[in-house]
Amino acid sequence: MKILIVSQYFWPEEFRINDLALDLVERGHKVTVLTGNPNYPKGKFYQGYGFKFTTEIYSGIKIHRVPITPRGNSSGIKLLINYLSFVISGSLFACFHTQHYDKIFAVNYSPITALYPAIVYKKLKKIPLLIWVQDIWPESITAAGKMQFSFAMTILNKLVRNIYRNSDKILVQSEAFIPSIEEKGATKKQIEYIPNWAEDLYCDEKIFVEKFQNLIPSGFKIMFAGNIGEAQDFESILKAAEATKQYPEIKWLIVGDGRKKAWVETEIVRLELQKSVYLFGRYPLDDMPNLFVHADIMLVSLKDEKIFSLTIPSKIQSYMAFGKPIACMLNGIGAEVIQEAKCGYVAKAMDYNSLAKNVIDAYKQDINSLMEKGLSGKKYYQQNFSKKMIIDRLIQLFSE
């Protein structure tokens, strides 16, 4: 099949859509990607890229890049212009691009407006469109506190309804998304559950333990890997770390970057947590297994918002695939998955006292008990989130 993938973000930016495109090529499909010039997460263009139309080949994938303005510090007018620039330049590209494809596959990492170039192409070329919903709009932006005006919400609701109406299939990363999507006019026949998976590197046996050995403190280590943002509730994470100070062996390791990082650095000093909490910054995806191997338990957290209770954070699949036990501080389906998999410790969103207690309990467990939880998670991953199983299902949907 000839497949056009539309995504505002693509290689060398690190998103799971890269993994899907590579796998489709390996299976013999011809893949073309419509995307922007890479600038995530730093907010400035990667070396060699700029505000221009370009075409390049990456591992057999033909990539058409359209000019977008960089996102800057990911806030305010710069971010809005970044979003709009992809919609405009991507739609213009769709108007003049003459290549025919069998299917269009678009993924809505925020913002959902990034799906419009795919809709334009579908309309002009009469090609079936499948969209993959990673974020429910407009609920996700109200939960992040970015928009509260009723007029704007009304406009966004109409926009989302229009996108769903123009999609042949709506794939959701969480079954808990389905009621919200149906409320916005989608039919049961349109919707399919397609969860996220973990990249192959999390299942690879080849790990370089010594690569970060000198950076990692000794003791019992709980590791968070990912975005350091508002949604992840670092206020509660640091309170939990403060509550475990009586056990100096417990170390909290934070791997990643984000808008909240500077605040976290300041709070670590204010709360005198320098010997308990360690910030490691952002590392390439390929290095994640080499960092995970040093953790005793992995951490996932989200704030107490309804939208977050409907989401399965993709780091859960990564932690499970790697075979590490998980401590979570979140509500809803993400916590339910961890409970069902019997792979960790569950605390409600923002309940830092329970998180601290769970970490202390894990610290007191023998290593075999923790390993059993990790292996239980790995088994659950293979049965429910296996990359091969999910991409097989995707290709079946493409063929229908």
C-alpha cells in the first residue's frame, strides 16, 4: 500500500509515529510523511532545517517538510503561530501535491488542528482518512489551564466535530476516550481502539549498564522519565520526596526536560532535597534503557483532572516493556492498567502521602518481589500492547 502519514512532528523529533513509519516500510509498504521542520522540544530549528519547503529520504521514508515557525518556549503567541503555520503550509502543500495514496493516516499530537492538512488532502483526492487520537480536545487544553473562555470552547467543539465528521476511522489510544468522541458526533462504527506500544529498544536485551554508572547515586532509586510539565504534578512528587527524607537511601531521579524544570530546580533547593532528588536533563530515546536499568522502580504521575483519568500515559507501556515495577500517582484507566497487570503500586492523583508510603514499602521489599512485579508488567505488555499485534491490526484497518 501507499500510505501518507500526516503529523506535525516526525524524525528527528522523538515521537512514536516514527516507529510506525519505519515498521510499515519494513513490511513492504511505501510511506510518505507530511510534516513540519523539526523544532520540538527546544523550540528552535534543528541544525540544517529552517522556514522552508524541503524533501528528504529517511530509512526508505519520503519526508515532505513544510515551513512552520518554531514554537519558542512553548507558550503564548509563539506556540499559537507554530500551530497555525503548520495548518496553513500543510494545507497549501495538500492543494498542490499530486501524488495518489491508498490511505491517509494522521496523528493528533497536540494540537488537533494539525489534522486539517490531512482533511484537505482527503477532500481533494478522495482518499480514506484514518486519524489516531492521542489527546481529547478541547478537554485537554482546559485541563492544562490554557483556555477557559466559553466562546473559544464553543468554537473548538465545533472544530473537533468537523474533524471527526471528515474522518473515516477514528483510532483512540485509550478506550476511555470513546464516550467523549461519541458525544462529538462520531459513530461506534468509526471508532477503533489502537493503544500505544513501546519502541523495540525497551525489549532489547542489549543494555550498556556502565554508560551512566558514574552519574547514578547509590541507594534505592525511583525514576521519572519524560516531560517535566504542569500536567505531571511535580508539586506532589517533590512533597512525596520530602516525606521520604527519613530514608536517606531513597533517591528520586528525574530524567527529562520541560517548562517546569526551572521551578523544580528551585524547589529542590528550597526544600533541601539536594541529597534526595536528582535532575538528569534530557537524553536521546536510545539512551532510555541504559538509564532505566539503574532504577529499582519507575514513576508516572498526572494531576487530578478528568481528562487525565481517561489517558494511558505512554510511559506506562515503556516501563512495562522494560520489565520495571511502577509507582503511579494518577486516577482512572492508567492506574487500572497497573492494578490489572499487578506490576506496581497505585496512589490517587495528587496523593503524595500515599505515593511516599508506596515508595517506602517498595524500598522495604526484597528484590525478588520487585522483580516479580516487573515481570508481571512485561507479560501484560506482551499480551495487550505488543507492537507487532497493534501494527498488524492497523494494517488490517488500512486494508479494509
